[in-house]
Amino acid sequence: MDEIMYSAGNLLINLVFKSIPEIRKQMKAQRKIIEELFNTFTFIDNITGYNNSTDSKPYSVSLAGSHLDPYTESCTELYTKQYIEPHVELYTVPEKHFFVNKEYVQALYSLFPNVNSKKVINFMISFNMLTMYLDQLCHKEQIKDESTVRQFYLSMLDAVDPDREISNYCKYFPSKSENNYINQFVECCRNELEGIPSYKLVKENIKKYVYFYSDFHTYKHISYGENRDDYLFTWSGYYLGQYADIYPWEFQAAACSCLGIFALLSSAFDPSLTDEMISSIDKAYFPWINGLQVLLANYLCLYHDIINSNLNFTNYYKNLKLCEERIIFFFKQSLKACSQGNLSDNHLSVVNLILGIYLSDPRADLGLKKITSKNLIKSGDILYHRLLKLIMFLSLPPKYQCAYPY
């Protein structure tokens, strides 16, 4: 346990003082293309119930269909009213993605032994920019044609497989200008994969994760305005026989995480990587570590997503107690899978850091979640969590640590 704590502490220090500053630096360097591609996000519009894309008419906040207990529903309504006039903060979509939603945890894998940190960080940013752009494009244009959406998401496969021929991503889309941006991200990803010793060994497993990710988002987009659950539950139902003891939405959550991709990518820097080790990583990350990350991320955004009728996997649980039990289950299964697969302490450290980083967010203490979060923290190390919470508070700008349920 002491070795794992030392490993986690070392990863955390390097994440805070090396990786996060590098991500912020690159976000600043790419500000021009970010401004071209992504609309500015401001959470005050969501909290006050107004949206710039409408005629300034308030949203009707409804909790109908929510599976939360009455107390949690009342907390959600209370916070909606309480933060009518929050501090106004503007984020670009990438800023919100990496820092508010804590996708910077992917950068932990750039700190593993023998890994070329620069390559992994560069790949991470380009790959995430690609996925963000595809999601924004499909959502903004409300594209519901499956062929069009799937053609766009072929870019993710091209990005992780340098041997594939580049596709025409706008083949079924009237505007062709998007091809330039997508091609740029794809080429950046492929360039960073060159020269990684064992990448060919992990490529097919990475492509499996990409298929899961693109399938989920395809069905999410083409079901817009319809009964989304019919699409997503039918799709995930095909795979549940292979993954015991999980609910359909938990499989979907695991499919949305890219942690397994980066775990495999970091392992590919080892020239002596074996198929057995790849299999162990795969079994630990899907569905357990992948699922743990997304369930925790959704847990933070629960109230906001209820208010805005957004898809949130933790909202499928009947109450917060069951949500708590399932997150603890995923946490313990993640640790167990790492131990059984003889994975390095770094992977065990990542599991502990994921729990600590997400629960150190002020949103984890909103309303009844404060009790749930305390119970979740008890499944890890309380003292370690307090230290981590202090470090994250000191290392990130206040605007990325806002307690409002945006």
C-alpha cells in the first residue's frame, strides 16, 4: 500500500506541475483554431435558465422522469433558484472539457515510465479536439442521418490507425469545409503514433474502444428528439452478456471513456509488451476503470443535467444510495482487476487518483451528494483525499473549481 501511495503521490505532483500546465499552454497556443471551431460556453446561461441560441426565453426546468428521491429533487430546484446570479465565467468548449470536466486525468498516462510525455500529450489534445468537434458538429446541425454521422466518426478510426486510408468524412454532408478541420486533427494524431515500439500490438484493442465510443455517440445523435433510451439500450444490450454484473447504462458509461485508449497507448512504449499484459489492461479498463471515471464525472454534473434534461448515467439509478453503491462497486472492481492482472502500481494509483480528483470537486458536496461523497471517500483513503483536495484547489484557477451546478 505504501508503494502505491508513493506512486500516486508522484503521479499527482507531476500531473499538477507538469501535465496540466502543458495542457493549458497548448490550449492558449491553439486559441485561434479553438475560437473558429467552438462556441464560447458560459454556465450562467444554464443556471439562469436562458440560452443565447434562443430568443432569450427561459427554459422550463422540469424534473419529470427523474429517478432521484424527492429530497434530491428539492435540492436541485433549490440550487436552480439560489444561483440565479452566479459569477460570470466564460469557458471555451476545450477548457470546459479538460479542466471543468476533468478530462486532464488522461494526462496521467503521459507520466508512466518510459513514455514519451510530449507525444502522449500532443496525441491526447488532438484526439480530444477531434471528438469534441464531432460531437459539437452533430449536435449543432442536429444530424440524424446514421450514414452521415458514421462517416464523420470514421475519423476516429483513421486517427488511431495510421495504416488506414484517409476517408472522405463529409461524403454525406452538404458542407465540405469541415473536412479540413477533421483532417488536421486526424493527421496530428497519426503523426504522434509514429515510432511507438509496440503500437501495432495494441492497435486493435484501441480500435475496439473507438468502435464503442463512436457507436454510442452515433446512436446518441441520431436519436435526438426521440426516445434515446430505445436506441442506446438496444445497442448496449448486445454486449451485456460479455460483461456480467453491470447495467446497460454502465456499459454505455464505460464506452464513453477514453482512459483505456491512453492506458494501452502508454503501454505501447514498452518494447517487451506482451499479449498477456495487453489482455490484463483491457480487462481492467473495460468496463471497470473506464466506467468508474464516467460515472464519477456524471455524478458531479447530476443536478445540472437534470435541470437541462441532459443525458446522465447516474440519473438512471433509483436513488443516490444505489448510485453510491455502484460507484464503490466499480472502484473495488477496478482495484481487483489491476491486482489480478498483475498491472503496475501506476494503474492502481490512477484508480485511486480518479476517485480523489473527482470527489475533490466542490460539486461533489452539493445537496444530498455531500453525504454520498463522504461515503465514497471512505472506500478510499480519507487523509489522502484531504491532501489531494488541497493540492487541486491550489493548482487550478478558481473558475475551474466553481461550486455552482453548471
